[in-house]
Amino acid sequence: MRAHYGKVTAAFAISALALTGCSAGGDSSGGGAEAAPCEASEGPVELNFTTWVPGMDQVVELWNEENPDIQVTVQTGPNGNSGTYQNFFNQIQAGNAPDLGQIEYDALPNFRVQDGLENIAECAGVTEAADQFVDWTWGQTTFGEEGSVYAIPQDSGPMAMYYRADLFEEAGIEVPTTWEEYAVAAEQIKAEGAYITNFPKTDVNWFAGMVWQNGGQWFANDGESWDVNLTGPESEEVATYWQDLLSEDLVSTLPSFSDEWNASFNEGQQWTWVSAVWGATTLSDGAPDTAGKWAVAPMPQWEAGGETAGNWGGSSTAVLKGSEHPAEAAQFALWLNTDPEALALANELGGLYPAAKSATELEAFAGGVEFYDGQQIYDVFAEASANVDPNFTWGPTMTQTYTDVSDGFGAAIGGSGTLLDALSEGQQQTVDALTAQSIPVQE
């Protein structure tokens, strides 16, 4: 597992920044902030960049070799929700944050409402770069605010369905193209002594990707306050669907990314995995005995003939509040996420699937993949990325929301309540968390 940023392992404490709302740069509802002038610094510049992507130091070496007057030092930390985000908040408050930090899309609103990001819209080349990125990823970094750019898209996690082509063929079971067909296949696969998939109770952002595909929205912001809606009809449909599969024991409930979970794939006990593009290496690393037996197809659809896809994961490169060199930091962030050599190396060493549109032209994504019997699987993910709704909005307290909903999912799996109950309770807890941080919430 090299590029999985989805699993929430710990909730970070509420930063003191949240208690004061945003400073002059914005307001606590997440409204627009005027971009400050972005002028180049005089003389040599040294930047610090914190990330958790393996091999990023080698990628940055490419930049340092070509840019002797703007040198970047890489600091490697744990996954964002496992400590790096809390470190960022502490450092921002203390005035010693790194110039640049890796921040997942679902965590960006939290930094935004706490005034932890520099608006780099006025930095050279930033707004002009919008068309170089998949539309929905650029939207994640601007929050729909005119004249605002708070980060540069780094990677994304468009979703599709990995499936054991050999097992489906041997059992004479049709590969599902709709969620209705998926439920039927689940019953047929259970009769074969296996499961169609695993329900990941701790990966609430996987579940959010399912809601995203179904056209749902968990959050909205009108520039003045937040609307929280974890229980809309689209969410309810997804929750009811997976609750039915759980109630009928048609899906397993193993801890995600555990040795036991990997073994279930390696031993043919899991026939599909609806997951993100980064899951390609997760499967090949965790289930090596199944090489050549997997294939990739679009996500099952709620309506036959549909083409919608969800997203799970993905990060940006943000210039953190207080950087003394925002112009140079923005310049580096643009290079990191658009330069072909940098993108290729970040994929090779860190498993990143770039948010840049040019990713489809990279050799790493152009040919067949041996583990998937030579299938050009990245064509499927490129199509999925183009079919992700660009208007999905994350809320400003996603880590807490994930934790609360995950607790409810665990209770539902244990027979206490349902997935929909978990969403309902998570919604109330999210509203309470926003209110406690003086972040306006719509009635």
C-alpha cells in the first residue's frame, strides 16, 4: 500500500486556531479571501516541504539540481490524519510552519476555515494553470471562491471496480455493471464459498466516494454558513444498499489493509474491490499469488447505462500560512505537479496518480499492466476521473466526521443500529463540532 491516504487512524485535537475563527484573511464560514500580492523574493530562497509520499526527496532532487537559487528541503511525516495535520496546525499557530505541505482534498476546508493557507492566486502562473488539471481537482483547491487558489492539485483517486476475471468466468457469473447486478452476484459468490467484497467500516471516505458517485452532497457552503447533510436521499440509498448486504452476510468485514485482509484477496476469498486508482499497487503488493487474474471495469452504476464515478483519496500541495516565500513556493508546487519527469518519478516511487491532465501521456499509464493480464487499466481510471462530479464539497471537520461515522459503522456491523443511524448520529455530531468552533451552520 503506497498511495492510500484514505484510512483515518486518529482524530487530531481541535486547534486553538479554530476557536478564534479566521483572521483578516477570511472568515470562519469559509468565505472568500482576497489574494495578497505575490512578489518574488530577493536573493537565494530556501523552502521546506512536508509530505508523506515515499521517494519524494528524490523527486525534489530534480528541482534542486535545476534551481540552485530556490532550494527545497523535504521533511517526511506520517499520514496526514496520523499526525502531520496536527503538526501543521501547531506550527501555523507558533509561526514556524513549513512553506509547503501535502494536504488531502478532504482536509483542505479545515485548513481554510482556520486561515491556515496562503491564497496564491496572484502568484505567477497559478491561475493560468487551471486548465492543466482535471477540472474537479482544481475545484477542490479553490472552494468556488472567485480570485482564490489555496493549493495545487497533486494526485487523485478516481474509483473503478477491480475484479477476479478468472473466478467470474469459472463460476459462470456475469461481471456486474449495475449495483443491482452487484447484489445478485454477491449472492452467487456467497454460494461459491466466498465474498464479493469487504465493507470497510473505518474508511468512511470510501463510503463518501460511493455517495459522491450517486450524486449526493454531504456539505455545502453559501459563503456565510455551512449546510450539513449526511442523510440526504443519495446517502440513504447507498447506506440502505450496503446495510442489506451486511445483514445478509454477503460482504466480509475484515480490518482494511490488514494482513488478514490482504490474505483474503490472495486466497480468492474476495472477488471484487471497488476502489481508487492507487489500489492497483495495493492489490499487486498484497495479493502477489493472483497476478494475471485481475481486471478493472467501471464502477457499477445505479442506473443501467450510467457513467458516473466517485473519488477516494487524493492530495494537494499547499502553501501554508506564514510562508515568507509564497511566490517561490507556488512556483515549486506548480513544477512538482505538472513537470512530466517529476510526475513519472512520483508515480514510480510513491504510487501517485497525478491530477494533471498530462498524466494520460506518461509512459507509466500508457501500456498494459502485467498484474492485470496486460489490460490498460489506467484508461479505465482516466475515463472515471472525467466522470467524477466536480462540485462535491468537503466539510471543515472531516477528521472528526470520519471518526464519528466510523464508530457508528462499527456498531452497525456489530448489530447495534444501522449504517443510516451512523450517518444520522455523525451529522449531529458534525453540527455540534462546527458550532463548538464558532463556525456558522445553517438551521
